[in-house]
Amino acid sequence: NLTRYRVMVVAVDEGGSQFGMGESNLTARLPLMVRPSAPRFLNFGDKFELPVVLQNQTDESMVVDVVARATNLELGNAGQRVTVPANDRVEVRFAASTVMAGDVQIQFAATSGDFSDAATADLPVYTPATSEAFATYGVIDDGAIAQPVQYPSGVFPQFGGLEISTSSTALQALTD
């Protein structure tokens, strides 16, 4: 694991009269590291920039090729070449948009000479939760009434629907 470890030691002599303790930190890292910085979730229809941080742990700048691929996500630019200064980091952004509600799996990979790293990120894509309701009322004495229904613009045909109900009273929606 590429992380920071905290090592703690407690010691006692054979007689049990002397004690001691010590601690230290140990950091495991690669010369080139990829760290996704994706949002916690997405909504269907989102268009956004997907960030990833490239970190150079060496004492020389490096030219890094970074690529991204994803399921349930359209990427505008799947690969980029950037220069990361020595002992510094650079944020790279990929234009993206969601395809469907569900889950997104993203993979990032970066390489520079003999150095490489990869990372993955999983996040949910939620369904739009807005709805609209309209009511119309009137009196029918003789014959019939035509009530035109106009199809709304800017809707996602994958979600929602049209529900029509009729009642002889305006109180039809009331329950116990």
C-alpha cells in the first residue's frame, strides 16, 4: 500500500523493571503516483471535468503520459501529455459526461520512462429526481371535452413517464 505507516514499539526487560517505547513514521511511495480526485457522486446528464493528480517524487522533472478509460462515462479526451516538475504535482482534467444512471468505473494510468502507476475510482450516477404535476378541471354537461397534452421539451426519454387520471370530484387524491 502506498501510504504512511506509524510504527510503535513497546519493550520491557526480562526482570520487568525497565520499560521503553519508541515510534516513527514510514512513508511508502512510488516515484510517479496517480491520485484520482473524482467527485463523490454524479447525476445523470452531468457534464464535468474529471480531475486526477500526478505526483512526481523524484528530483528531476518528467514528461508524463496519462490516460483514462471509463464505463458508463463518455470521455472527451482520453489521453494527455504533461510535464510534472521535480518533487511537485500537477492536476490533469478529462472532459466527461454521464451516459446512464448506475455506476461508473474509471481507470487512470500514467507512465514516464521506467516509472508508472495506475488507479481506479468507482462512483454512483443517480437518476434525476425532479417531477412535475399539472391539474386541470372543468365541468362536462353534455358531450365530451378534448384536453390537449403537450410533450415537454428537454426531458430524458429514459426516465419518467406520463400518468393521466380522471375523477368525478376534485377530492379524488384524498385518502383516509
